[in-house]
Amino acid sequence: MVEAFLLIRVGTSESLNLMKTIKEEIRGTKGVKEVYGVFGRHDLIVKVETKTLEDLGNLVTDKIRGINGIQTTETLVIGF
């Protein structure tokens, strides 16, 4: 089992309502366990769980990054 945190930045001109919509879309994605809206350098922190590193890569690149309004992601794989 692979667990990771995703640090997500939403476009700079996005409204709070759109960020909430993006948060809900992420929450409904298979493999997503927790989603938090935060203040600071990143806008969302997401905890995910997949079976393999390949599945994690697919989740991030195909599902999460494909959501309209997401500017950047950074993946932190939980090591211990």
C-alpha cells in the first residue's frame, strides 16, 4: 500500500467558491482519503492511498492534475 500527501496550488485568480468546488471534485476521486483547504503557499492538502507507485502516478497525473483550475501539484510519499 502506498500513501502520500499531495500539495496543490489552484490558479491565483480563482475564487473561494471555485476552490470549494475543486475540493469536492477531488474528494470524490477514488483513492482520495482526506482533503483540506489551507492558507499559505498551497491551497489544498490531500491524503491519498493506492496499491502501487504506478497507481499513485496515474491518480496524480490523470485524475488530479486533469481537474480544471489546478495549477501545480507536489507529491510527498509517506516513507515511515
